[in-house]
Amino acid sequence: MRKVIVTGGGASGLTAAVFAARNGNQVTILEHKDRVGKKILMTGNGRCNLTNMSDFHGKYYSSDEKSLHKIYDTLVSFGANDARDFFESMGLYTKEKKDGCVYPVSEQASAVLDVLRCECERLGVRTITGCEVHSITPYKKGGRVSVRYLEENGKKRQAEFSYDKLILATGGKAAPVSGSDGSGYQLVQKLGHKVIKPLPALVQLRCEGSFFKAVSGVRAQAGITLYIDGKASAFEEGELQLTDYGISGIPVFQFSRVAARALDREKRCEAGIHFLPYVEDLEGFIKQNVDGERYGYKTVEELLGGMVHKKIASIICKKNKTGAGVKVSEAGKEAVRRCILELADFRVKIIGANPFEHAQVCSGGVPLGEVSACFASKFCRDVYLVGELLDCDGICGGYNLQWAWATGAIAGKSV
């Protein structure tokens, strides 16, 4: 019976452990935190968006085009239906929503973790928590993992585990409270792997401007364009959330990875916010609303307040130096026109992404070209790399968990 060690008891690690154990291996999970699956409990606001039934092309990022093809090959071999079948095999039933997102029927992330833990117990998978892997020693065949962990008396004890196959599922650096502290990067570098600089992804963006405190908490349907060095690089539409430090919400999360990478390269980043996504003919809309005879009796702020949240209207008026009591008829058509045009393209300078503590996932990691189709290391025999440790991150909607299930399943089957 082969000895398989899995470092990390997150989504990819637990999946790898189940598949490895189903194939008759003796499996041990070494988990850094006091229990496995903490990050699973945090996903989907506690509901766990397991996967997505929509086409996965264009939903993932990596360092190069070849890597993207590799991601898609992986998701063809273990796709959304395979993930749903996997969970149903353990007794967890799922449901699909209109946007393709798949959740457990109970909409409880704890149900996902429960079936994974239960299956591990049924298969005899040994789980050791509270231990920190500090070195890996490969042999010609297999190797040894050295760990440190705390005993009940508070003393640190060292231990060693031999392996025939080792699956590294240590995660990235996002949400370190769940155990993703980036320690896996140091381990793989010592094995000869390169690590593309990890940066936060699916995260809020910090922006320049003292006015953000005045609009903090405001939500608005908006279209948002990301400009990098003046060039439009991404566009998303949905519910924008304004915070006291900048912008948030799913549309911001979707391109936050691109912004974080650009900022790391010291490029200039701006967000162009279209607060009037419901307007199809902007010029016609402006003409309709600057007519002094129709709305001349209103103040400019009142006019804009009929189009957007009144706090946003107030900011626009202040920026265009239109006093709160100035009426449309007094302001003049050109002043009102400028205000409406700015509502359609409100520019804010992005100065940074929030830190890993706020990020849902991490971009960067080990290049996919450094692992085989079954995620075996090309530099170290009998070692596999899975999940967020690899240079792959997806947009919101279950795509990152799907990557975790897929890589864990393929590596687990392979060992």
C-alpha cells in the first residue's frame, strides 16, 4: 500500500485525499490550522458556490496563453458535471441557479465540508492538524516530510513522515486566517520551482479621493471600465459598492487581479464608472434633462438625484462647482451637461488593491508549465502541486473552487 501525504486540508487537498484513498492508498493530511476546510466555510458568503455550469473559457487568468490552454484541458477532463457527480457520490445534492452558479441544495458551506470530512473518515484518511511543514527531502523514490506542531503542553515537537507520493495543496496567500499563509511557496522553491509573484485577486480596490467617505455604503448598478495607462483594459457591469477607501462589489472583484498586476508594474490605473447604465442614448438623455423649461424649477442636485443616489449627485455637483441651491435654469445648459456627462464617466484613480487578508483568491504561483497534465512536478519526482499554489485564478462564480476540485481529483487519481 502506497503512503500518500497531502499537505493542506483545503478544497484541493481534501479532494486529492479522497481520490487517493479511493484508489487504495494510505493517506495522511497534514493541516496547518486546528481543523481542515476553514476556507471552504468562507466561500459564497457561507453558501459555497461549488462550481459553474457556464462555459469556462475566458473565466480564468494565468501567466501565458499556453497555461490557459492547460487550464481548459484540465476542466474538460474534470468539469462542472464531474464535480457535481463527485459530491453526489458522497451524498451531497446540488442545484443550479440562473447564472450557472451551483450550490448545495441546503446553501450551507458546512454541508460541503461535512461530506468531505465524512468521506475521508470512511476511507481511513488520517488527519493531523496544527502542524507546520518546514522541509521536504526527496529520495530517488518517495521522500520525507518534516513538520513541527504544538503539543497540549504548548511545546513544539518535530516529527517526520515518509511518503511514496506527496501532494502539495498548501494554498496561496489569500485569506491567511484560513491557513493560506504562503508557506507553500518557499517549499516549492526549494524543490526547484519558480514562483510568479503572488498578488491579491477578487479583492476591493483602494482609490484616491477624500469624497469616498461621504459616499461610503452607497450601492449602485454601474458599468465600470478599467483603464491602464489610459487604455481601456477591462469592463464589468453589476452592483458597485462604494467604500470609505474606494470601490468594491463583484464587478470590481472581476478585474481586481488585472489592476493589482498593473499597479505592481507601476502602471497608472483608473476606473471609469458609468452611473447611468440604463441610458441607451446619452445625448438624447442630456438634451431631455437640460431643457430649462422642463426641469428649470429644480436644483441641479435635485435633478441628478432623480438619476442616481443623492450622495453621488451631491459629489458630482461639488466637483463641478455647482452649489446645492443652484437651479437648472440658473446653472445653464453647459453646466448641467457636464454634470450628466460625468455621471456617465466618473473617473477615479486606483492606488492599490486591498491586502491578502481581504482577498478571496491569490493570483500568481507556480507556472503551469512546471507540472505535468496530472500536476506532477517536473523537477521533483513523486511530488504533485494542486489548487491555488499554481498560477491560475478565476473570476467570481464558483470557478476557483472548480479549479480546486479538478486539480485535487486529477492528482489524487494519478497517485
